[in-house]
Amino acid sequence: MNKLTNTEMPLLEHLEELRWRIIKALSSVIIFAVVGFIFSNQLIYILSIPIEQTEPRLELLNTTILGVFLAKMRVAVVLGIVCSLPIIIHQVWRFIAPGLLEDERAFAPMLIITTIFSFIVGSLFSYFVMIPWSLKFFAVLNYGLEGLVNYVTITDYLNYITVLILFTGMAFELPVVIYLLAKIGLVNPGMLRKVRRFAYLVILVISAIFTPADPFTMLGVAMPMILLYEVSIWVAKLVKQNKQKTDDAEDDPEGINKGDELLEDFLG
């Protein structure tokens, strides 16, 4: 487990390397955002499907001159971030790779794939489950008031849906983050169990910050995160068990101690 052979870089060269990595990541976001703006009408149509299928019906409305333009810009930027996720992760990896060990480099491709997959699963969960559920709830809640027409501005709607999609996608990265922290020894399953109540409180606070100011949507976001936290404890436990097996193998590479134990048991 030797580190990669590379010359040590001065601080200024590290900063220059970091600057170029950031420039490449931002360039990717901008390029995909331009593409997203070109196809913004189609994207807005796809994002509007949940509200169009809501019963009682909620109608989208534009109330400002810049409303549609800002909606297109928001959708374009979100698409730029989402589509650039593999490139951003790759740039982060290229920056930190020279300082990693050989075995740490080995699991990097699977880690990158898992990160992207977790984000996609979280985003799809938000789009197909959380958003339709929350829209249905508020449509029913607002229905029945005499003389009230349930219009929703396109800006408010897209703010609502894009924040939920991005936040839920990032929330599904929790097991991956815990895996990394457990891998480098910063957390362990015992620690995660001890701070479980505090973690639940933090999850509720974060959900309240990144979601619209209502308790139902907040809980709808918080509950999957709490479940993911429990999954993260299980992930940390697996990492700890693998570390113990590796340490045991290094301490007794030929299995001598185990053979002695079996011989002693056989001889009684």
C-alpha cells in the first residue's frame, strides 16, 4: 500500500491545479445550461406533468414580464448542474487522486458510479413520489373555498420542484458520504448510533430550510433522509468489519494463528 509516485507540488501549484479543475467544472455547467435553455420549453413541459395531473386541478400562471424567462433560466441552470455531475466528480477525483493510496484508487470508479446512481434515484423519487404527493395534498387543502381559483405562478412552481429534486438527490448521497468518512476513520457505527437523535434533529432543520415552509413537505423530505441515515449506519458497520478482516489478515498473513487454534481444539 504505497502512495503513488509523484513529485510533491508546491502550494501555488496545488492552487493552480484546483483553479483549473474548478474552471473545467464550471465550463461544463455553462455548456449544459446553454443546451438546457435551448430545450427549456420541453423541459418545462416535463416538469409541469405532476401539476397537470393533480386533482383538484392546479393551474400554472405567469404574472410578470420576466416570469417565463426566469423559469427557463432556472431550468437551464438545474440541467447544467445535473448533467455536469459526472464531470464535477471526475474533476474532484483528478485533484485528490495523487494523494491517495493504491487500494483507495481501486474503488474510485465504483464510488463515482454509486454517487451518480444515488443522485439519480433521489431525483426520480422526488419527481415521481414526493412532488405528486405534496401537490395532491395542497390541492385538496386549498379546494372548497368559495370564490377561490387555485392558480400557481410558474416561477413559484419551478422553484418548488427544482429545489425538491436537487435537495432529495443530494440527500440520497448520505450513505456514500458516510462510506467515505468511515473508510478514512472519521466515523464508525457506534458513533453514528450515539448521535442518532441529534442527527434526526439536524435532518429536520435542514429539511425545513431547503423545502417550502410547511410541515408536511418537510416531513416528506425528512423521512427518507432518516431512513438513509439508518442505512448509513449499516454501511459504516460493513466498512468496520472489512477493516477488521484486513487487519487480521495482515497480522496473520499465513493463517498461522488460526491453524494453531484449530490444532489446539483438535488435541483438546
